Amino acid sequence: MDKKAKKRYEVIKKKLEPLRLRLSGAKQQQDDPEEVAQLQAEIAKLEGEMVSLKAE
């Protein structure tokens, strides 16, 4: 992994932590059911990007 990819990986890792917390909270308090799906999709997208960065 080059320096740029490593930096992007770390940025994604930092973004995932609060997203997972928001997802947990959204699941507990189902005010907006679409929010859960949106957060899950965003987390999946970021995790997919992390996998592709690691594969390089």
C-alpha cells in the first residue's frame, strides 16, 4: 500500500467509528427507518473501499 492509499485507509477507518455508533442508535430508536438503511449502505461502501485499498 502506498502512502496515499494508507492515508485514505486511515481516514475511512476514522469515519467508520461514528457511523457505526449512529447506526446502533438508529436501530434502537426507529424514528426514521430509512436512516438505518442509509447508514448501512454508507458503511458497506466504506468497508468495500477499505478492502480494495488493502488489496493493492
